[in-house]
Amino acid sequence: MIRSSIWKLEMSTQYEKSDPTPPSGSGSCLYDLLCSDTPRWERPSDSDTTSWLLRKETWRSFGPQARLERMLEDTGNRVCADCGSPDPKWVSLSIGVFICIKCSGVHRSLGSHISKVLSVKLDEWTEDQVDGLVNLGGNIVVNNKYEAFLPNNLNKPRPDSSIEERSDFIKRKYEMQQFLEGEHTSCRLQPHHWTPSSTLPLPPGYPLLNEKKHSEKQSRHRIGHRFRNSWGRKDSDHLKISKKSNSLAGMVEFVGLIKVNVVKGTNLAVRDMLSSDPYVILALGHQSVRTRVIKNNLNPVWNESLMLSIPENIPPLRVIVYDKDTFTTDDFMGDAEIDIQPLVAAAKAYEKSEIHESMQLGKCVANRDNNFLKDGIINLADGKVKQEISFRLQNVERGILEIELECVPLTQ
């Protein structure tokens, strides 16, 4: 044993004094071990690390919009992940797939807690959002997960499939997760009992599909939970939730999209000691989205754009303002209903016309019924049909809200 150690030491000394060129053959492996403090397989290559960091920085230097466009060039992302329609321009940010505009309407009906939908071109993307999308892997990776146990006798929707077929498949795929990787399909095939797909506030203690595994004790201690308080308030007096089966939520045709920019509020109602922490919920049919909370401000400026799909039978746009509370239910701060049919009609007329210059397409006259502060002018500017509206909030002592609406046809 001692002789062996001495021999190794002599070998090491001999190689240090000799030509630095390592010996060839099997002796080169021994040379590497003797002449390095750390084995090669534990020591990262400096050149590889530098190259990887350089590639990453170069990739990020393109900017989020350019990176999205490059992702769309990937083979799996060139078609809708759910129906195969070519050239998808919408993204489920939370799931990580590129989808067509028809499937995007069904995704919205699932609620943003399941699928948060953004437009590749109409929304402004951040680097973090694109990084998250890249990390999820794209259509091929996500479909390998969510369609791992897709039954042989079940066909995916096609580009010309009906909204019912799309809705049934998408809900089974993402909401019920019947084909999920690692789960046997036979164990997950259940009757079509859909949980509420809207992101509107739910009654206290209502079990969401993704929350069933939580105990009742966890439900009671809801502070810190993503649905705490704002999703537990009592809305029976202010916001009636439809009692119809939510399975119908995605089974409607969409005629377009409405982009709502919640601009600001003025002289809102006081709900705390001296101020309020307001946020806005927008609801259109079974869909709803909400703005961020602005702390301690009766004249909040949001400038936050939110998107909703427009059903074929166009309902009014419901606008509800709440005060965010930490330990009690959120306080109601007023609501309003906006008729968006004139805006949609103007957008349809423009789409069929050959108008290119900016002009006024119509207006909604201010009156007691709509509580507008001034006429809501519908303008065409830069190829976009928009309407600016200022209105008084109803069922509250005071408060004014300003929003800007933009109607986006399905062709975009």
C-alpha cells in the first residue's frame, strides 16, 4: 500500500518535470486525475459556461415581442395546440401554449385561474412573461403532458370544429385534466360536471376543482391564499352570479374581442377610515377580469388594459368597483352597465368598408339611463375602433370612472 502511494507520487512528479503534453492512450486518464485538483466530470467548462451565458443574453436582447415571434416559428407553435389551426396569435400564459382565436375564447371561459390568455400582438409583453412561457416549453412539451393519455377513440378538435367540440375537449384537457401525464385515463374520466369557469367572486367556501385537495382548515385560514377575501365577499346584493350550468360558459360563438383600458377613478367612495383601496372587476357574460389594487387612493389611476371575448348575443359590459380589505370581506364601491353593441356595430361596419382615414363612426348620447358625463364618441384612429367613456358609478354615494373601449375583430 505504501509502495503504491510512493509510485503514484513519483509518477506525478515525473509528469510535472517532463513535457506538459499529456501522454496518449490509457495513461492520459491517469494523467488527468493526477494533474488536476478536481476531476474533470465535476469541473464545468469555462468556455461552455461563457457560451451559454452569451447565448442567453443574446436571446434576451431581442426584446419580448421579437422573442415571441421567434417562438412562433418553432414547428409545434405554428399551429393551435388544441385544434391545429395554422398561425395562432394567442397564448395561454399560465399553461404555456399558443392557440387560435376561437380556442382562446374557450380558454377565457375557464377563468384566469386556469388559463390566462394574452395576445401576441395586442398585448404588451414583459421579459418575465416571455421567460415564463419559454420555461413551459411550448405546444409540443405541454401537449405531451396534457395529452399523454388521450384515448384512441377521442379525436382532437379540428380548425372547423364547432364551439361545443372545442369547449368539451379544452375543459377535459385543462380543467378536468383527464389526459394528464402520469394519471391513468380510466381513473380520471368523470361525468361532465364543470366547476365555475368564471373568475368572478365565489360564495365563501365554494370548492374549486384545483382546491379540493385542501382541507377545510386551510379554507378557513385563507389569508395569503390567492383567492382570499376578494373571492369570499358576499355579492348577493351587488353581483348576481348566474345559476345556470357553467358548462355552457364556453359553448358560445364569439364575434370579436373587446379591449378595455381602465383609465382612472375620480372622487371614489370612502370605505376605510379616510380612504379606500379600490380595484375594478369587468364582467361580460360568463367571463370576468380584474385590475390591480391601488392602495389608499380615492382618485386612482390604473391605465390597465384587460381583454374579454364578445359573445354572439352581446350582453352589457358590467363594471364593478370594490375596496380591498385584508381581514374582512371587500366593500362595494359602485357599479355600472355599459352597452357595447354600438361599438361592435361600428367595428363590423368598418371591417366591411374601405375607410382608411381617421373619423368619427358614431356616438352614444349621454343621458340619465347610461349616466355618461358626456357623449361616448366612437372614433376610428390608426385602424382601431375606440370609444372613450366617462360615467358615474351607480348604487353608491359618489364616484366617477373613465374607461376606453376598443373593439377587435376576430380576423386580428
